[in-house]
Amino acid sequence: MEFVSGYRDEFLDFAALLFGWFRKFVAERGAAGASVDGRWQQLETQIRRLPQDPALWVLHVLPNHSVGISLGQGAEPGPGPGLGAARLLGDEPPLHLRDLSPYVSFVSLEEEEEENEEEEENVEEEGAGMEKVEPEEGGEPAPVSSETPQEANPPGEPEEAEQEAGGGEDGCREDRAEDETGPERRKGRRSEAAPLHLSCLLLVTDEYGTILGIDLLMGGAQGSAGRVSGTENLAPRAYALLCHSMTCPMGSGDPRKPRQLTVGDAQLHRELESLVPRLGVKLAKTPMRTWGPQPGFTFASLRARTCHVCHRHSFEVKLTPCPQCSAVLYCGEACLRADWQRCPDDVSHRFWCPRLAAFMERAEELATLPFTYTAEVTSETFNKEAFLASRGLTRGYWTQLSMLIPGPGTPRHPWGSTPSLNLLLGGDPYQLLQGDGPALMPPLPPDPPRGLFGSWQDYYTWRGLSLDSPVAVLLTYPLTVYYVITHLVPQSFPELNIQNKQSLKIHVVEAGKEFDLVMVFWELLVLLPHVALELQFVGDGLPPESDQQHFTLQRNGPEVSARSGPGVSARLNSGTKEKGGHRDLQIKVSARPYHLLQGPKPDLVIGFNSGFGLKDTWLSSLPRLQSLRVPAFFTESSEYGCVMDDQTMAVATGGGTSPPQPNPFRSPFRLRAGDNCMPWYCNAFIFHLVYKPPQGNGARPAPRPAPPAPTPAAPPVPARRRRGEKKLRRGARRRR
């Protein structure tokens, strides 16, 4: 797929932004030299002429004593060791943070240091028993090195530090060469390199949290005896960082200088007192003593955009949208022409331009929502982190929607793993939806709904929610399931008579983020109180430790008893259990691709923000669905994704998809797009699979992308009905 907005982890976009800016900064800093004289005089003259930013700027000095960077085996092949720029900025960037685990990961330096101390003690006890392990020149076993790379190359010295933190191949090669002489190689016990120590981070932001510049001071391999505080001899580097942040701000906006600058370190503040006035900038009288000058300070999610072809950021070049469709961003005529003339023709912008223009026309319709905050959250410049932080939504499930870290008192669990069922079922099913303020979910209505809900407005009114509540961002998943069951299946598959069923088995295929928010599906018990539901989450992206887990939720009261483990139920109940279990919601987990799932046939299949063209397993899962011939509904975050899904379905099975229609229960938060201006929303559109007729061997050719058509008054005749009609005709001929 050409565009991956809405599918890629936000942290990777953020990391690509930092990586690209830092690489450019190091290159220009090396060209200008570390001295504040010479070429810097011309730069200072340029900065003094810049317009003034009314916001206060902050230079943060963040020492690091606990986190190290470990390069994995996957980082070694290629033109140079380490994580290359192509992994984040190339034509096939990773979509998930776990995709980078073979290349780079973060480790705890405290744990590594404890292990090194234990190994050192073992070496001393073994004595002569270590004679065969690569002795030193004196013939003695190699002890743990007490000489640090920082002592040979202090991070405060600009010349050596540039090579260490330059982000290039030479810097990584030197670090790895130093690592190989560490205790691990000498003892012959571990083959991987020791973690690199990021000793200090220099960060320039404005008072609102927009990141304007960054510098990394690498302290070499962990295991060294001394660690610098990160504040010695930093003035030249900090001054260079400030200059580059003004001439090339990372976050957004034109080059500018602050009206005032404050520094987060007393020693560095004193050293910059004679340098900052050269730029025409006023330095605060005293250093900053707290993390942020404003209580609402948070790192903004505003991203620098990129050229769709060359991937250069907006701080490097000026980006403009295509003059015809206004959907795709380019840095100039050369990239636009290259994309326009791409081969084959169906991947060129010339082919897609009129279709993307039609997609852009849906922006106003998708932004039509009843909430009081609609104008803010549907803007192209929507700052999601600031919005959530201002409302105290920095804990629980809200941390799954942004890059905000969990708030105090929030249960923590490793990245990519499933929290314990005891945490999921901690008494209140809405506990993980709660923020720092008053309860977001009101008490349950005494009576079940009398009619069917077809909009957020109707649901909020019945549920007693204020239109100022952002809980729709989380409830988009259960409400989408509800809408499929109550509206779309009866419309497209009336022969199933799904509204009269007392139990439903639903497979949620290629589950990901929705499983991390599993307790939001409790709301289905409130909306469909007389239906026993079984949701089986299936996908190879699910945590392996959750495979074959099974637990049951009951709407009987607030008390909880939970037991976790493969094949063991965890039941939410109190009071008497209803006969027949019609208020049960059973959750099952299968951590495997859908085509490898064994078990009974489901009544319904649902997938959220599926992206058929982004994962090869869909080429096997779609034929599996074709053989089951069950109603299968999928959501997408844009019409572009729906067109690509239709093409993938045609290639995999010879079938197709129904015309997509807007989902009335889509998320109100607009997703930030890096290289385009199209409207992206979680669960924005819904379509269902149209299976190839069972007889005949000719496969339907892949459909060409077409402008979105209005939803037809009558849905397509399901393939199952056509198959039944043909069986009846064959039976009549036999009787004659």
C-alpha cells in the first residue's frame, strides 16, 4: 500500500522525526565545526534577523543512568552496523514497534550492572580456572574493565562526541568495537554486544511542549565504572543545538528565535550567559527548577510532515500538496513528476489523482459529529496528547491511544503483553476507561434500549453521557460490533435472521489494539442484554502467553472473582446467575493466523482497520473465509484502504467487497497523516466481503480503483442465497 497512515504505530513516526532531524543536525554541526567562532558568526547574524517567537523556549538537560540501547543480531547485516535510516524512513518502513526488536531494543542498565558484578565475583573465585579464556598480555584472566569509553572520549568534548552520537556508520562501528573488548567477550559467556549508554539528552522545546531540537550524548558501552552527569563541557554542544533549533525547528513553523530562553541546569545556564545574547535572545535570570514552566506541558503529537516520494521532512524542504487532488504532499516538481510517471500505471499518481480527489471530498462528512470538541479533534493540526492530558486521561486504556505514559497508580505491564485478568476485572468493568477526573461512564440505565441506535447522538442520550465526553474514542469498537449486528447484517444477509438469535459466535480476526482494550466490549452486554455473545480474538499479533485463554463476563453486579491461565475461565459476577447464561460475554483468545484456526464455524466475522494489503497472512485468511462463506464485515480508516482491500480480495479469492459506507460509530479523533492530507479516522468505513460464486473456475480480475459510490438502496444479493436458489433449480430438473 502506498499510504500507511492509521496503520503505523505513532511512536515510529515520532522516532523517524527525531532520527531525521538529529541526522541533519549532526551533518551540519560537523560542517560548521564545534567552535563558536568562524562560521558561527555568519549563523549568528542570520539568527538575529529571524522573527521572534512569543513563546518561552526551554533547554532541558536530562541525564540518563538507567536505560541502555542494545543492538540485536538483525542490526549487523547491510552496509553498516546499527539501525540504518532506511528502517524508519525508507520505502518499506516498519508498521509496529515490535518490528524493530531484531535491530534495537532498550534494556535496564541497573540489571546489566548487577549481572556484571556477579560475573566479576565469579571470575575472581574461579582464578586459574579461567586461564584458557583469552588472557591479557600478562597472562591473567581479563577482569571487568574499569576504564570507560567516556574517559577516553568525554561526551562533553564536541569532536569525539560528534563521532559517537553522529548516528552514522563510523560512530556505530566504533561503539561496537569498544563493546567487543568488554567483559562479555573476554569471558566468552555472551556473544551479543553490551548495551550502549545514552548518558545525556539535550532537548529544546517551547512552553507548550513542541519539540524543536534534540541532541544525544552517547557514553559508550555499559559496564564502565564511571558515569558522567551529562552537564560537563556542554556549552558548545548546547549552543550549536539552540542555533540549529532556531534556523530549522523540528516541530512546526518557520525559522524563528524565542523571546526568552530558560535552561534546566544551573551549570549550563552560567556557561550560556555569555553566548545566548549573541543571538538576540534574552536568557532567564535563573535556571529552570521544574520540568515544565506550565502545568499543562506535554510533548505535542504534532508531526513534521514528509514528502511522499523522497521522505524528507518539512524542516528540510517546503512541502506542497498536489495541485489537482490536494491529497498527497511533495517537496517539489521533481518528486511530483516521478510519482506521476511511475510504472505500472495503476500505482502512478496520474492513475490515483482523480480517485484521491474524490476521497478528499468526504472530509467534511467524516468530520460531522455531535460532540462539543468535534472542531478540535477533526482538525489536521489536532494535538492528541495535549487534548488527553488537559482532561486528565493519562492512565488506563487512554495510554493505548497516544504516546502518553501511564499515570501514577496505573498497573504497568510489559509492552506488547496482556495485563493480568485480575487487573482487567478489578471490580469495575469501566475502571480502565477512567481518567483523573469524575467517572466517565454513568450508572447503567435501568431498562434495556427500546429501539436501535444509529448514531452517537442517540447512544449518548440513552446512556446518559454528555456530548463533551471523549469516551467514544474507546467505545467505537463495541458500538461498531453492535451496528453490524443490528443494522448491517439484517440489511445484507436477511436470511440469517440474526436479530432473533439468542447466542452469537463472533470471530475478531487479526486482532490487535482492540484486544488491548478488551474490557470496552463489556458495553455489548448493556446494549444486547438478552444475547449470549462469544468473542474470539484471532491473530498472530496477539501475545503468545494469551493463547487459548478463556474468560467470561456477566452483567450481574460489581463484585469480581478472576482466575487467569490457558483454558481457565475468569468470571465477573455477583448475585444469582441468570438461567441460560443470556447475559454472558465469553472472551476467547487464539494467537495464530486465522487460516490456522480450528473450531466450529462462527456466525459472524469482524475485523477492525484490517489493511489487507499490509500483511501476507491475509492471502491465506481470505480464502479461508471464502470456504466458510460466513458474513464477514471489516472497517477501514479511509476509503483508500477500502479500495486496496477490494483489490486484495480479488487477487486472493476472485471475489470482492461491497461498496464502503461511513460508520456512524467511527472514532472522532482524526489520525495524523505524514505524507498526505486525506481524512483518516479509526473505523471510518465499513464493508463486507462478496464471495466468488461456488461454481465456475474463472476468477474475477482485480478491480481497478473507482471513485466511491453512494451506498445502494438495496444491498448485493448474498452469495449464499444464490447458491441455495441454484440447488433448488437442479432438484426440480431431476424430478422432471
